[in-house]
Amino acid sequence: MKVTDPIIINRTGVKNRLTMAPTVKFDYAGADGKVTEKHIEHYRERAMHGCGLICVEATAVTPDGRFCKTHLGLWEDGQIEGHRAITSACHDHQATVLIQLNHTGIQANPECGTAIGPSAVSIGDPERLSREMHIDEIHRMQEHFTEAAFRAKQAGYDGIQLHGCHGYLINQFISRKTNLRTDEYGGSTENRARFASEIIHMIRERCGEDFIISVRTAGIEPDVATAMDIAEEYVKAGCDYLQVSTGIEWDDPTVGENGEPYNPICSLGIRFHEHFKGRVPVSCVNGILEPALAKYLIENDLVDTVDLGRALLADPAFSEAVFSDAPYTKCFNCPRCQYGPGMPHRCPAEAKRN
Ligand SMILES: Cc1cc2nc3c(=O)[nH]c(=O)nc-3n(C[C@H](O)[C@H](O)[C@H](O)COP(=O)(O)O)c2cc1C
């Protein structure tokens, strides 16, 4: 297998094995959550340099589920047009394009809304608890995800990715630490996966058979075996593609540094690939900052696709470095692209390139 080999996801041909991981541009949107020219150019540039699949950053399905007030949205029809410009820009360069749909849940930014989640649990300070969602709120939230997916389809996206990791709402339903429910959305693996599995069914019904439904899932929650059981539920519900990252709880002695050229988070995707081989394509992510590692993962059949986050932030032409050993600007592995006080920060690698 080579990085330049195409792959079929659901019924869509993706031209190669390099995928752009969702990475929020915190300062690009305004309070209306609409796409700006900066977003369009950001994604166009990465598509132009050959990335096979672009997953547009976490996008809020309701205004209260945003990370911050400058977070991209798809909660109303007026936001569709801007997204159409992103999909056209990517399709002009034959890149497949998905969009990640998200709600922050108990991690709500107080400037945007109340912390809600599967259960009332502490949100940092023990005095502050999230509010447990009523069953009708759960159903309404599933509709918000489905409506956002339908808007994504209208905007020309080839599919969506549910944000099911990194401690946000879907992940909060999966984790026993944040989901203490005793109804059909809590308890067993099947019940904890139900919130997302039902969303997958609803999106499939609304957006059709050809629409790619991917889940970015926690590869460990709290252990790899349980995380795989959860992903099995997603696949049963109709998920076409698994992109594997981290979750809330990490309690598994089988995961750690083991002398491999990739890190433990990346190893989760590799283990999922082994488990789901021949059924759904699997992507790994984290710490793939050098072309040689991207090639190693594909050429040794360790995963189906490799997700690139910071490598593509630091250099939009990183894909060309993977394909043809072109020179590139390496990510400095510093935290300056992350959300934090004093935003917006500027990626120093990007600054050096310009
Ligand atoms: C600036 C920034 C924004 C991010 N935004 C998202 C996001 O929207 N959704 C998501 O699932 N992960 C997000 N992540 C995590 C990345 O997708 C990726 O998993 C992480 O950066 C590790 O991969 P890397 O080593 O290739 O960067 C973000 C990471 C960074 C650095």
C-alpha cells in the first residue's frame, strides 16, 4: 500500500491516504458562527497541495454548544452558503470533504451557554455541576445533530464526522465518569452508545445512503476493549469510517510507549484498524509530524488513512513532502496553535514560512 493509493469510503473514492484532521480556527468566525474568507482560503490551500480528505473543524450544532464566541456553526440555514464555498474550494482540487459536528456539553463555555450533559457531574470546581439532560432534551439534541448534517449535505459536504472523543458531549455519554444515567442512555455499552448510534440512524435516513458518516471516536474509554465495543455499536448503526483519538478516562496497562516510531494515541488507531479490518476504514492521529512516519503507517498496512493535524497547520504543503520528499516546514510542537489566553496566536512555523 502507498500513501498515493486511493480508497473508497462508503461509495466515495478518496484520492489518497492523507487526511486533514479537524483543527478549530478559533479566531476566524464571528459571533454569527458563519464561514469567513479566512476559512475558505485555509481549506483551499490544504486541498490544493494534495490532501485526499479534509475534515473541516469542529462545528457547533447549537450556539450554546460552541467552544467560544468565535466558533464555526451549522445551527441555522443562513450558515449554509459559507460552507458551500469551503466545499467548492476543496472539490476544485478533488479533495473529499467532511465536516465535524459537535456540542461541548458539560464543557460549555459559560459565555455561550449552560453546561449540560448526560448527568450532573462536577465541571472543574466541585461546587459547580453540569445539568442532567431530560430525555426530551436528548431527543432534541439528536435532532440538532441531524439538522446540522442535512445542512452539511446541502452545502456540498461528502459527509460528516461526529465528534465522539476529547471529552465533548458524545464522549460524555460514552464515559462512565460523566454518564451516571440509569435509563436507556446509561449503563451498558449499548445504552451509552445509544445517543450517537441513534444520531447515525437519523442522519442516514435524512441524508441518504451515499452520505459518509464518520465518527471520531475515543480509542480508549477507559480501556481499548470497551472503546472497541462502543465503536462496534457505531458500525452496527451505519458508521462508514472510524477516526480514532483519545477520550476522558485512560486506564489500560496495554497502552503506552513501546519503542514504536509512533506514540500511544496513534497506536489506538492501529489497534482499531486491526480489529475492524475489512469492515470499515480506520484512521489514526497524533504526532505524525514527519513525512516518513505518515508513509511508514500506510506502507506497513497499519491503518487505512493517516490524520494530520499540526503538520498541516504548520505547512499546508506537508502532503507534497509526503508524496515527493519536497522540503517542508516542520511543526515546532509548541502550544501556540491551541486555544488559550491572548488568542489569536500565530503558529511560528507558519510565520517562518511567510
Ligand atoms: C489548534 C487545534 C485545534 C484542534 N481542533 C480540533 C477539533 O476541532 N476537533 C477535534 O476532534 N480535534 C481537534 N484538535 C485535535 C487534532 O485534530 C489532533 O487530534 C491533534 O492535534 C493531534 O494530532 P497532530 O499531532 O497531528 O496535531 C485540534 C488540535 C489543535 C492543535
